[in-house]
Amino acid sequence: MSLHEEQVELSGPILGGRDGQTKEDLLARLKALPANSMLVLDMDQVQFMDYSWADEVVASLLKASQRAKTPRFVVVRRPSQSVSESIAAAVSLHGLTCVQVDGQGNASVLGSLSPALLQTYSLAVSRGQISAQDLPDSLSPSTKSNRLKELERRGLLYRIGEEIIDGGGRRFIYEPVR
């Protein structure tokens, strides 16, 4: 199951200051998306973004996506190095994370994420999907499940289904947001 995608091309070359109007416009677009959707912020034309814009707009969108009653995600596509750094600084300050996708389609994470969670997200990206069974046997079942749930809560994974396993349990299957 793939996510519904709505792309927003941000025009540049410079995004700066507290931009309340753009924030409100993008929040309205995010809210209007159907469940299991992704708002993609295409940064290809943006050469510079200051911290204030990243904090006002990107961090606000990420907070709203986490509060949404149905899954909605925010992805930054094709940011320059300086834009990526501004977003990383803003979202880290709020304890948030954001998926960024480069021009070759490689996904990575901006923001605050523990090494264990980053490793789990990277495994999901390399495999295309992941379940608790795919994590190392050295981890307890609850640790495996908690890692996947936390990545889902942070907007980095989304649940695509579940399987009934022998012995009467369930296995949730996730795909990485990208």
C-alpha cells in the first residue's frame, strides 16, 4: 500500500523569516489530505532557508502531522545542504524528525533520533518493509515492537498491514516514509 502523495513546489531561491501565511496554507493542505497521505515539500528551487522559516513552517507541519487522527506525513524532497541543515536544526530543537529524500531518491532522517532507531529506519529503507521479526533476535519482542511504534509515531514508518502468526499473535508490517 503506497501513500497518497501531494507535492508542493516551494519557490525560492530564499525562504526566510516568520512566514505565517505559508504556514497556514500548508497546514490547511495537510489537514485536507486523505488518510495515509504524504505532503512532499519539493525544495529543488530553494537555495537558502533560514532557521526561522524552518522553525515556523516545517516544524509546525511536523507537529500537526503527529497530532493528526489519521496518518499524514511530511517529507522534504531535494533540499540543498544548507536547507537541510536549517531544517535539521529547527526540528531537532523540538525533538522532531523529518524524512528527506535527495535527488537520487535516497531517504535519510533529519532531526533527533537515537542510533538504535536510526539503524531500524535504515533497515526498513533497505528492505522496503519491516516487521518485528526482521530485527535482531538479541532484542526482546517488546523492544522490537516499541522501536517500530516509535518510528511510526515520529512519522518515519507507516503500518501497511498485519499477519496472524502461529501461536495466536499478530505481526504488524511497516513501510518507510519516503
